[in-house]
Amino acid sequence: MINLIFDGFKTILELHTILLILIGVAGGIIIGSLPGLTATMGVAILLPFTFSMDATQGLVLLLGIYIGAIYGGSIAAILLKTPGTPAAAATVYDGYSLVKKGEAAKALSTSAIASFTGGIISVIMLMTVSPYLAKFALKFSAPEYFTLAVFGLTIIASVSSKNMLKGILAGCFGLIISTFGMDPITSYPRFTFGSLDLLNGFSVIPVLIGLFAISEALFQMESLNKEKEKHKKMDINRKYISIKEIIQVAPTMIKSGILGTFIGSIPGAGADIAAFVCYNEAKRTSKKSEKFGTGILEGIAAPEAGNNGVTGGALVPLLTLGVPGDAVAAILLGALIVQGLAPGPLLFQQNPDVVYGLFSAMFIGNIFMLILGLIGIRFFSRIVEIPKNIIISLIIFLSIVGAFSLNNSMFDVFVAIGFGIIGYFMIKVEIPQSPIVLAIILGPMAETNLRKSILMYEGSYRFLYSRPITIFFIILTLISIFSVYRKNKIK
């Protein structure tokens, strides 16, 4: 295996290939930092341009975009409270709180280092234990996905610890919203009110943009009318995260990177789920859990290491079994097929140069991501110095463009504006917005797999206690609920 890894680096270490990786990562960071332009969209747009390239070169360009875009989503999430991608939604809590304290550079440097750590861990695990992870991921069926989704929904309690009731109400609202559209089993329209636009329900991106970006812009507009707020200048601290702080958050980064890789290797579980699960796990096990959401470095390190861990994890079932781990991996599957490569066990035997070349490209891509991320911090952090009225106008403009670009649909723009107004009133009455997004992401996964499980077991709920992995996730769910309840009781 060591010889194959060295051969993979020899394949990649050519000037033309290195430049393609660098261009891909830089382009991915730009795409990810713009609200509405997801990693999936970036990879899909550039896919046709790779058809005329060599197989390895075309694939490394797409991987570079994937790596860069997942990290890039954190830039807007931290600076503007506007997640560039759904995977960065959990980064908003502590990232934006640090910016309000004037520590934008520290927040951005933490994000870059955590993203690099998660990405490198995922590549190492991809190189060494990918066949074993793929075999374990194959054991997941509808019952396992249902209990995984339920476990994910318990994160609502964790992120709503300030006011559990309000958080649960927001989560219930999100679950109701997730039922709009066609029934996942029978395809019967639900709550569409005769509208064709609602047949597919509400897309996550416009809802995300509305709840976090437009609502924040509307809320900030109020302060423009107050003279004190209008002329208030924020004290900006240019200091990056220190070596001592890196050592302190290193265990969180490593744990989240491993957990993110594992979640990424499960087909259907993406970076957004990994980010929330890692954030919840970091908060649950931290001695400073009550500080999460106020601008704590672990609150940035955990979701960023987790969602970047998915980049390698998602390739585990793709390369070993031919089963894509997420939407981006599905596009990469198409790219492999177009290049005449058949993903699966035979790929490692017939085209080891391509496989280990991709591993090496991901390793180098993560290094480029760290370098570009750290170099760009001085530039990125100056955004918070721009006058507030310009920032608000920019947020609203990017939000509308991002919502429209998803499906070229004005309906998505109206959805974003509508949820922006809802989010504004939620801020006013101090109801957390994140449970809604979390419920919209996990609600369909839970409903679909619950009903599939019931059909599998002919109307019985026996699957809840007859399958080892479902029992494991149920135990995790109970532990998660109990730990939040116990901490609230102690308070």
C-alpha cells in the first residue's frame, strides 16, 4: 500500500495537475462563500469542462472544488451570519459571536485549521480503512437511517439549551414545513394548495438564506435608525488563533474529523448532518458547554472539522462499492463513468494509479485550502469594517441572487424573503432559527425511513429493538437527551 501511495503522489506531482488542484480549491472557496452556491452546484457546473481532460486531471479539479467549497461556506457564516452552504449552518453560532467581539481573524483561522484537520483525517482514513468503513456503511438500511435521523433531531435540544421550549417549538415548525410536497412513499401531494412550485416542498437553501441572512439584515436595519449604533465602530483584533489555543481545541478537531469521516461514509448522510452532530457531540462532552453559542473556539472547530471530514468519507463507498456517499459523490460517480472507469472493488485492481492519485490530490488540496484560507484572512476580516448600510445591502443582494440561482426560480426568492420575515420575528422574541433548518434537513430522512422500516417489518416496530445498529443509535439518542436535561437541571 505504501508503494501505491508513493505512486499516487508521483502521478499528481506535475505542474499542470498541481495548478488544477490549486484552481479548483480557490474556485471552490469562492463558490462556497457565496450564499446559495453549494459545493454540489460548483462541481456540477464544471463537470462538462472535465470531459476533454485526462481522467486524473479532470477528477482532481472537481475534488479541489469540493474541498474548497465546503470550507468556503464558513467564511460568510462567520463574517455575515450567512452560511454559504448548509454544511456551515452550525458554524454560525460561535463564529458570528466571535466577530461581534471583534475577533474575526481568530474565528476564520480556527475555521481554516479545523477544516484542514478534518480533511487530512478523512484522507488518511480513506487511504487506510476505506474498505472496512464501506462494509460497515453497507449494513445501513431504512431502520438505521431512521434512528440516525432521530439521533440528529435530539441536537435541537442541545442548540436550544437557553430556552428548551422555544427550541422544540421551532423544531416542530421545521418538521411541519418538511412535510410540504409529495409524499415520499406514495407521491401524493401534501399541503401544496394547488401550487406546482410546492410539489417538491421547500428547498433547504432558500430557507437557510431567509432564516439566517435576510432575517439578520432586517434586524440590523433597525440599528441604522439609532444614531449611537450608526456611528459605532467595532474594535477589530487582528490576532489569529494561538498555538496554545490550537492545542486546546486539537482533541475536538480530531474527534470531529473522525466522526465526520464516519458519517460521510454512510450513503445519504451529508456534510450538513455531520456538522450538527459534531457540534452537538463537542458541546455535550465539553466542560464549558454553557459557553457554546457565545463565541467559543470549540464551537467553530467541531462543525468545520466534521463537515470537511465528510469530503473523504463520502468517497469511501463511492470508490470501494460504486455507491455515492452524498450529492457531490454522485456527480463524481458520473465523472468516473464518463472517463471509462467503473467504481467498485475492481477499480483498485485495474486503475490503482487513478485511485491513489485521487487520494494524493485530496491531501494536497487540503494543504492548499489551509494556505489560501490563512492568507485570505486579512482580506476577509476587513469585511466587518465596511459600513453597516453597505453590508446590509450586500447581504440582501447576495441572498436574492443565491436563492434564485438554485433553480432559476422566483418562487425560491419569495421563499427566502418569507422565511426572512419569519426569522426576523423569531430574533425579536428570541426563538432559535437553527432547529427549523435541522428539522427540514432531517425530517424527510426520518419520515421516509420510518415508513420504509414499517413496510419492511409488515407493520411491526420490531426493527427498533432487533437490529444492533438501531439499538446503538437509540442508546445515543437517550444519552444525548439525558445529558442536556441533566445540565439544565444542574443550572
